[in-house]
Amino acid sequence: MGYKVIFDRKNCTGAAACAIVADQLWRMADDDKAELIGARNTGNEMWELEIGEEALKYHKEAARHCPVKVIKIVNENGHEVHLERV
């Protein structure tokens, strides 16, 4: 099953929680906002990245720790994935 990480970078406050808990997938940019490594800009500072099952738990941790909840994960049917602790 495939998933998509959707990141609203415009509303990112730069708390760096995502980059701390999943530093292999997220990093902080020069403008002090997070970057979703490998993602594509879909317009209006919305970024998307297709991921597989193996990366899901790391992106869920990043989303769970984001204080402003600008990271969303959806499944292949477009339904939001629950962010329970893994």
C-alpha cells in the first residue's frame, strides 16, 4: 500500500520537531522552516512525497511531533492516516 505525505510549508513555524525525530527524511532549511526531503512543490507552498510502508512509521512520528500539525499522511484512497504512537 502506498502513502502520500502532504506538508503545508507555508504554515510551518520552524519548531524542527520533524527534523529531530526523523532527520533522515526531514531537515531544516536556511529560512528556518522544515523541508521534506525529496518532495515536490504542488503549489502555494504545499509539498507532497509518495512513500511506502517502510517509511510510514518515521513520517508518522514527524507528523505526531509537529506542534502546528502541518504534516498530513494519506493512504492511496486519500484517507488520512491516524497518527497513533508506533
